[in-house]
Amino acid sequence: MASILDFLDTEKGKEFIQKSSEEVNESPDKVKSALGMALPMIMGALKKNTSSSEGAENLNKELNKDKHDGSVLDKIGSGGLSGLLGEGSGILGHVLGGSQSKIASAVGSAIGMDSAKVNKLLQMAAPVIMGILGKQKRKENIESSSGVASLVGSVLGTNSSHDQSMLETFMDSDQGGKIAKDVAGKIFGSKDKSKGLGDFFKG
């Protein structure tokens, strides 16, 4: 299964975790736990938005913009991520609305991280998510809004139609790194429901 969580175990994902940990002054392990909880929440909000034809079309238009062509993934290792904060704040405001602070607070409470730091992680992650979606959209030549809605479902881990191609995209810059299998299935499926999301990223 290729999902947004698989990204965290690619070379680019590990690089993003490391750079993010430097920005918020927390350990990479704790940052990965935070992102492991937060990324599916952002994707879930995107999927909810694309459940309407208008929402799907709006996302399709946004992903067509050059800034979401995936080039942000190439910039992760070239410097700090603070430059993403402004854009990320705008994306989250549109996608999450008033839920952003609630998500930051919930994730922070679950893993013992200040909600302000989680909020900063969310802001840095949002442009990366849009870059992943935009890059995959171009790779698969997806033109329609319904195709974008399907793509969002795939990245969330609830739609298998794009899985193989998505896995290849994640692996493009991954030098043989191990992709975490079935993590999203454990979170969104019926198995191991008693486990907290953070448990999947410890050790």
C-alpha cells in the first residue's frame, strides 16, 4: 500500500523529518510520530473537500499551478523549511479552517509536544503534501476533478487505483530505503484499533 505515510520512510521523507526536527527543536522520532498522526488528518480533510464536485475542481485547479509541480520535494534538503510556513498557513486555512488548532492540540497532547510546534509542523507539511499530489497528478496525466478526488483517496490509503504508480513516485528518490507497508491499513482498517497512532512510529 502506497500512502502519505509511506512518504515518511523514503529518503526525501526522512530528510523532511530531520529538517523539521531542527525547525521545531524536537527529536526526529517525536517529529515522525507527530507527522504520522497529522498527515492523515490533512489528507482526510482534503478528501472530505473533494467529496463535492466544486471542492474537487478547486483542488484540481490549485494542483495545476507550477508551485505544486513537486519541485518543493527537491528543495527540502537545500535549506531550512521556514520558507514554507507562509504558504502552508494559507493551505491549511483553506483545507482545515477552524480545525487547525484543534488538530495541533490533539496531536500535541497525544505525543507530548507543544501545540505551537505541532502547528508549525503542519504548516511545513502542507506544501509538501500539495507537491506530492501535484507531482503524481502530472505523472499520471490526471486532468479531471474526479481523477484528482480518486488520487487523494489513494494517497490517504483508501483507494488502491493509483497505489503502484504512487509507490514508484515515492521511491524515485529513495536509495533502496524500506517503505513501511500497511501502516495506513492499520490506522484506517479494522486491525489493531486499540493502538494509538503514535505506537506505529515508536522504535
